[in-house]
Amino acid sequence: MSEQASATAESAGEETIESISRQRDEYLDQLRRSQAEFLNFQKRSKTQADTDRQYMVGGLALDLISVLDNFERATEAARESGATVIVEGLDMVHKQMIAALAKNSIEPIHAIGQPFDPNQHEAIMQQPDAFHPEGTVVAVLGTGYKMRDRVLRPSKVAVSVLPDAS
């Protein structure tokens, strides 16, 4: 074989090796990207599952909150009728229900004296009030509840407005 043919074969062999090396590097890069994407997917899935687990009692909590509302109405009716012994028992049960909700990170939204926040409050009415700045919650007509950072049910509130000067 001539020197020229030998040099051409060697050059072709080097080009083939370079081509195969490039292809190997591309496949290796694709593999690493796929592995990174899969790890990110696993992390996102775990985070989503943890979040879902934290908030899965939300539907049950809403049902219990409705029962709690009726329980509070019954307690108030018993209080008005003068049945003090029954009211004491109902108050104890009420405290237990609130504690059970709090154990699951479900707490009432404290609204009185707070600035109106449409994310936590539902304005039912406006009430003239000279003692509070305009837009302040002055009465709670229905207690709202939140679970951690999510509002399960907004508080139904009366919001202050400045009284007419006329």
C-alpha cells in the first residue's frame, strides 16, 4: 500500500473515531439530562404527594365546620333559654371540637379589627363606624376557617365605612 493510501486510511480512521466520540458524548449528555429530569420529576412528585397529604382532610373539615356552626347555634339557643348546666356541657364539647380541628392545623380566621382582606373575608354588609378606619372588619357574621395557609371558608364580615357627615 502506498504512503498516500495509508495516510488516507489513517485520516478516515481518525474521522470515524472523532465521529464515534462525538456521538458517544451526545448520548452521554442525553443520558445525564434524562437522569436529571427524572430526579427532578421524583422530587416534584414527592413534594406534591406531601402537599396533597397535608390538605386531604380539607373536605372533611368543611363538613365538620358546618356541623360546628349548627352546634354553636344550639349552644346559643340553650344559653338564651337559661339551661346553664347544658350550656356548660356544650361549651366543653365545643372546645374539644375546636381542639380537634386545631390538631389538624384548622383554625378560625380572626377578623375583628383587621383590615378587610378579600382573600380571607367575605363582606356581607357595610356599617358606619366613627371609631375604626374605613375598610376595617367591625363584626363577624360567620366565622371563617383556614388550614395552614389555605382558606377553607372565608369569614362573613361587616366592614366599616365612614358615617355620613350630614
